[in-house]
Amino acid sequence: MLRTPGRREVWLRGAEKPSAYLAMQIQRIEIPTPLPVGPVNAYFLPGDPPTLIDTGPKTEETRAALEAGLGAAGFRVDEIRRIILTHGHTDHFGSAASIQEQSGAEVFGHDADRPKFNGERWLVGHLSKFFTEAGLPPAFLQSFLDTLRGYRELFDPLPRITALQDGDQVSMGNGRLRVLHCPGHSQGHVCLYHEDGALIAGDLILETISPNPVVEFTVEGKRIPTLPQYLQSLRRVLLLNCEVAYPGHGAPIANPSGRIRELIAHHDERKEQVRALLGPTAKTLHELTQEFYHELDHINTMLALSEIVGHLDLLIEEKRASVQRRGRTLLYKAK
């Protein structure tokens, strides 16, 4: 790893310095998952060093699809020398540890998602407080955790991971990828930008759905305003005027800037819809979520709570809503 003023370049020993401007080869490998989100994308870059971006969860089907995709490119799993993870959600990193063990590849990810990569459990206490403040019954936490435990087998913890930072330059045999820290969907979410206008977007931009700004907390338990973060990340990438985006799910997006504008407009519209639910009578986050969505399972309830509270954060920031505490519960009303 070499350091230059104001930026870092991530290298493997023996790698030659890349030429100035070459088209980047990105090979998409669609990987099945047992999760409601459906298939996830891994991207293989066959340059020097051979690099895999995201890995899919830890299942036999995932491994078979990955081996087939690499085989079509003329490579084997044990020839991977670098793994870059866009973020710490199971569908994107679950099999990284087993691939690292087999290949000896160095794994890179943003430090803010290290607790997810490590499988740390300090989040449970913060979730309990969040659910209580949202007005959910105590039994919901246990049911939600039982559901999460079903996903535990889909990943192995990653104790050996090299931290990426915003602005790092990842060397490739055909150019450089610039690391963009884009929090919101996940605190350690990164995108990778190539000078020819290509963006490996992770879950920042998806074609058919709006990525969820999942609720997150500091280690001390303070809730992080993830939706405002996510919108800021979108606007940052919009300024790049990318020509194509390679998302975490689905086919490449030919007009990333247009899709980003759609996502921003979607959240503006949703914010107004949430504002319409507010009145002079204070409501809990759970009550507002139930008014907006109906008959959700535990995972989708968590996602819905994350989305509604994100729009409430925006409204409070605009001084169009207020929040107050009554006992252990938070109540929201129009301002």
C-alpha cells in the first residue's frame, strides 16, 4: 500500500502501475440468494490483480454460481487476489471469508461496516431501545431477533479485513477505481468510480426499487439519520455525471443520473405523504408505519420503520414536524 499526499493507492506487491486511461472490463456474475431481495451481483475484474467485488451469501448455490461465472472468464476462485466489499449486508459479503481462506485474497471494506463484517452483536440493545421508542410491543424484539438468527448461517465473520477510506485509489491493470464513501443504505457503503464514467454502485442506486436507508446506531446507541445521509450520497454521485452504473442487484443502469433524480424525487414525494399523516395529535412511529403499510412481516416492518423515521428526520430538519418523549416512547406530530 502506497501513500501519496491527500490520497492512498491500494496495491498488491508485484502489480505494475496502471496506464493512464483504459476502458474498464467489468464482468457481472448474478448470484442467487435465499433472501427476499432475490439475486445479487458480484463483479469480477480480471486485471492485475484479479479482483472480485462483493461475493454473495454463504450458500452452496452461491458458490456454484460464482465458480461458473469465474470459469466463464477463464479463472478459478483460488486465483482471486483481492476482494472489495461495497457494504456489510449479508447478501453482499456472506461468502467472503470462505473465498479469502481458499484463495488468500486480501479483503477490503470500509471501517464503518466492520461491526457487520465481524458479526458483532452490540446492536441488539440499541434495537431494543429503538423498538420501544417506536411504540412496538416487547415481544417484537424477540421475534425479530429469531428471524435474524435464521440469516446467521448465510455469512462467516471476517476478522481479517483491510480498511478502505474515501478517496482511496484502487489500482487496476486498466486504470484506477476511486473509492467513494456513500453512507445511508449502510454506514460503510462504498462505491467505486472509474475515470471513464463507470460506477460500481453497490446498493446506492437500484433500477426497480428504492434502496432502504436501514436504521443504524453509534456504538453509544444514538440513532444515525440514515435517510439524510443517503440523499447526500446520491447528490454527491449525481455530480459525477456517470455514464453507466453497475448496481448490487439487477442489470447495468444506462442513465445513472436520471435514476438518481428519480430516487431523490421519490423521497421528496414520500416525505410529503408522511407529512400528511401527521396532525396535532401525536403518534408513535409504529402507528405512522401501520397507517402507511399493512400486514408486514418482521423484516419488512423493520425496513418500513427505517423508511418512515427517515422521512420524519427530514421533516424535523425542515421544522415541519416535532418529536417529544412520553415515558419511553417517542411521539411525532405536525409543527
